[in-house]
Amino acid sequence: MGVVLNVDVWPELREPVMVVALTGWVDAGLAGTGAVAALAEQMGSAKRFGSIDIADLCDLQQTRPTVRLDDGVTSELIFPSVDFVAGTAGRDVVLVTGPEPSIRWRSFTATIVEAANRLGVRTAVCLGGMPAPVSHRRPVSVMATASSRSIAQEVGDLRGDYVGPTGAQTVLQFDLGEAGIRAIGLWAQVPHYVGGTPSPAAIRAVLERLRDLTGIEVDLRGLDEQADLYLEKVEEGLSEYPDVVEMIRQLDEASGPVPLPSGDELAREIEKFLREEP
């Protein structure tokens, strides 16, 4: 039995852009899922029209269901799903978001490609964030991948050559390209020492690149304010960790690639600080 997209009613759309962000591997700074959430809040007439139930495709000890308790009574169980939302943001948009499945990726991606064809999608963009040896004091760069050389030349700022493990979004990008859909991946380069906490700066950078490439309209002013506050909080947290300050100084001064420094324990402490309420 194949992976099934359960649809309430197919929306009537005109050449929508499909925007995909899956939690899991890899989304440093929540750059991808945060960007989709911010876009969803601004979209007009946004409506969830379908979902893929992935409870049987996940390790539920890693991607756990959620429960709602009312006065001690279990009133609702929510199992993981990948949801499809349609709306407008200067042009028609379809958002695809949820956890990355653990198994049956080819069937999973084939289902999304089939939906893209059914909806008339001509361009799809997968969003994410990658931990990188960069400084939070510098503007966030967003590297691109593409489903063909011609698209790669068009979008520019490409990721370097790579051979190694990958995630479901890259598999989806490849399969979309094979189906004749213009497919792009956008990857924010997030400082590795704060990659485990949401980064408004990375989310903003991804949305700005998405806007420039697709014509999707999104207001970035709220994220500008959040990014400023975030940077202030990072600097405040760093004041207690001179080793990390020195590491960042080296990153600031570097003109080329810098080997990933050690200091995982310090990174965890900084992330803990950032998660605390101000």
C-alpha cells in the first residue's frame, strides 16, 4: 500500500509555488520550519486542505504523538502528519510541512510530487538550515541547491560540492526535478554554536531569498526586530564564556573556511541560556 495524501477538497490555484520544510535532518536555527510558519501567518485565505498520516512511517520514540489533557482526562491524541496548506502571498502558495518520515521516503516523495502535478506547481522550494562555522555577528548567508545546472546558474550562491548523507527534502527536490518541476533548495548557514535554538536572523534570510526567487510577498519587519533582540541575547550569553568569544573572534576575522571548533558543552550552555525567558 502506498503513502496516501488525504484531501478534503483540492484548492483551485494558479501556478502555485510549493514551499516545503520538514523537521528532522537538517534544520538548524529552525530556519526552514520557522520561515514556513512566518509565511503561513501572513498568507491570505490560508487553509489546510490535506495531510499525509505518517504515524506508520516514523519512529514514534523519536517523533512522538502529542496528547491533550482536560482536567486529567485524555481528550485528544495527535499523531504526526505532513500537512498541506494553500493560500495567497502575492501569488498562490502551497505549504508542505511536518516531520521527516523515518522510512519509505520514495513512496512519500512520490505522493508529494503527484500532488504538485495535480495542483499545477511549476516551482518548488525546499527550506532548511545547516550548522556552519560562521559568526552570528555576520549577515546570514543562504546557499542554494537546484535540480538542474540551468536552474543552479539562475539562482546563484550555490552550496559547494558534497558527497554524503542527506535528508528527505533533498530526495524530494531530486524527484520533483525528475518530474519536470523547477526545484530549488535554500539552506541558511547558521552558527553551529547556536544551531539548536530558533534564529530569527536565519528565518528572515531564508524568507528574503525565497521572496527574491519566487515573487512571494512577505513582510520582514517583525523578523528584523526579533533578530535584533536575538543578537543582543546571544551577546549577553557569550559574556560568560570567554572561550566561545575567542572562537567567534576567529570566525569574524577569517577570510576563508574555518575548521569547526570544539566546545560542544559551551554551545549547549549558550543554547540553554537562549531558551530561558528574558
